[in-house]
Amino acid sequence: MSLKKWAKRFGLALLALVLAVAGLWAVSRLMGPTDAQEAALATMRDIPALNGRNAFPALWLIAYDMPEAEHDDWLAEDLRRHAAGQPPGAVSDAPEKAHASAAERRYADQLPSPEEFELFCGSAPGCLDRVGADRARYADLLRRHAALLDRVEALSAYAGIRHAGGDRILGTLIPPYQAGKLPATRHALDFVEGRRDRAFDGTCRAIATWRRLGASSDSLISRIIGTAYAADVYGRLFVDMLARTPRDVALPPSCAQAFSVPVAGELSLCMAMQGELQFMQSAVRMADTNASRLERLTMFFGLSTDMTEAERAEQLVFHCGAEARRAIAADVRIERKVPEPGFLRFECVGNPMGCVLANIAHGNVDGYTDRIQDANAKLRLIAELLRMRADGVQPAEVAARLRAVQDRVGSRLRALSLGEDGRTLRMRNYETWRGEFTEIPLPPYLQSASSGSVPSKGVASKPASP
């Protein structure tokens, strides 16, 4: 056979292959999301409206001492700049101001310096001792940042957090959440200087505020931060103050709300996962907006935003289902084994880049429920400590009381007990990167120096799969 005929046959074979691939691509694209993915997508797009004021504008602009009436205007300007590819931080050449607002043209940034941030209290123990050992220095620090702390405490007037920008640029404006924990130092100074009622009231209001803001947030980061501030920052400060307060001292009414039973929003990660889906899609759309012509052509053939969003929705929708809600409410660990989607699927023919993104984003987010459950259990344990205080429980009765309330605090895996020295309440954590146990200091009137570790009767000593 002549070379010319071979070349012709090769050309025809190549053309047939191209047409076959094109046909498979077209069929794959036309098939689109499955029925299950469409149902998941409908659920994940149904973010509840906020019943009350949105804290996002105040959080985003918390660094600036401005009238609240200007929040919406400055936020709109920042969103416009982001949509145009001009980050608000362009008003400043400093790299640490990359997420600053255009409001810096008129108002000074009042956030503490990195060195000052180190002085403020956080989730680590010892806040009262640090502040008490250097009262003059802390009084000066708090005086200089009083206006900022007042704005943070004013977040108590808001109902939740809805991130601005919709599905176009959701997640590109990240508020300075770290400011949320700063008032803890103010409450600590109040306590060590004898303003005990004000210290407890401010701390309990902060716990209630961050519980509410976190539970009604459409972002995973603000959900987790709200939970951490409520249970680990302000909750930690509360129990430290309680351990230094006589039994007959009445606590402010705000503390009853701070340790009330977790409500529905606190028993779910649904809204946070809905926000995660929108964030992913906004990133994809922004990439398309800022792409060159060649990049857009590549994305047209390689990426279906609809198919990619639907597949990610199917991965996340579990957290909006009844099984997840029941597990969190019952304090049962969620330990699903979700296999990676892989690439050997027909839908990847029409959406190869989307399949890559789906595999990258596949990381197991179920672990975030451990944090939520640990925080809820910690708040319930503190509530039980307050009941012991009110009921006149004696040191010798604490271990028996823990056995009696085990199911009310959390699952049997929590293994409630006294600490090794009999001076703390101990509870096993689900997320152990910060330690296997949570320990809450006992006030002296509940401590038993002679009682060592007293494990709960009939409670498993090691976590196991439920």
C-alpha cells in the first residue's frame, strides 16, 4: 500500500477519533447532573433568610470607628472594587493590609498591632493570672483600644452572619475575626479588679453572642470561629472566674442564656456547608471572569460549572440531612467513609477540570462536626457545673453526680470523670489535636483533694465507633 493511502487512512482514523471524542464530550455535557445531584443542589442552594440584623457589615468594618449608617455604603464600595479586580487593600501598600477596606481613605485602622495582639487573652488558660500580674499595663492596653472593644461587644445586637456578595464574590471579603476575642481581656481585668458582676455579665453576653452568630452563619470559617469563641475563649474565661468565686455569689441573668440548651442551628453544619458550596462556585466564576481568551476557551471545553457545583453539592448534602442532625443532637460521632470520586467516570469526559476540582475538594469535612459536638458538650458540662453549684453538691458527691448526668452532657464516649488531682471535671474530646480531654477547673467548694481519677461507672475508657 502506498504512503499516500496510509496517510489518507491515518487521517480518516484520526478524524473518526476526534469525532468520537467530540460526540462523547457532547453526550456527557448534555447528560448534565444526575437526578440525585439536582436534588442535592436544590437543598444546598436553599440558604435560610436571616431573621434579624446581619453582622457581616459590622464585622467587615470593625477596625474603623465610623457611624453604623455608613457600613452599607463602604461595604458596597469594597464589593465593587473586588468585582472589578481591585481589592480594597489597594489603598495601602502594606502587604498585611491586603484585606483592608476602602474606608481607610477616611478612617484609621484601629486593630492592635501584632505585638499587641499577643498580649490579649485567647483560649489558653492563665488569662486571669496574666492580667492580674500586670494590671497597669493591661489597663493602658484596654484604654487605647476601648472604642474597638465597644464595637466588638456591640455585635450582641445582631442575629447572624450572611457573607456579602452573593455567588459572584462570596468569600473574598474576610473580616478580621480575630478582633472578636479581644473583649475577654477587658472582662478579665474587671474581674481581677473586683468588678465581678460586670466581668461575668460581659463574658456571658459574649458566649451567647458568638453561639448565635456562629450557628446562624453561612460560612464554615465563621461557624467554626463562633463556636470556638463561645466555648473556648469566653467559656474558658467563665470557668476560670467561677473557680475563684464563692458559691453564695449570685451570677447575672445573662449567664443562664449563655449556657442554655443548644438550639437547632447549633446542632447542624448545614448552612455552613451551603456557604462552602457557594464559595467554591464563586471562585470558579471569578477565575472565568479574570481569564484570558485562551484560558476561557480551555475552561469552556474542560469545565462545566453546573456539573461541578452539582457534584460538590452531592458530597456536602449529607450535612443537611436528618442523619447528620440526629447524630449531632445525640452527640454520636460522624465517621463516614466517603470514597474519592475518581476520574474513570463518564461525566469526566465532558467535565475533566471539574472532576479534578471535585477530587481536590473531596477532603473529608465530616471532622468539623467533631468541633461542633465538642463545643456543645463543653457548654452542657459547664451548665451541669452551675447546677452542682446551685444544688449545694458536696465534694464527695461530684463523681456520682457526673455518672448521673452523663447522658445529659453527651454520649458515653465522653467518659465524664474527675481529673487526676480531683480539682477538675474531665471530658473526652472527639477532636484530639488540642488534647484528648477537656478539663474544667472546679471551685474549691467542689474539690476533693483526696479523690484521684474517678471514672464514670459503666463508661467506656476509650472512644470507639458508635
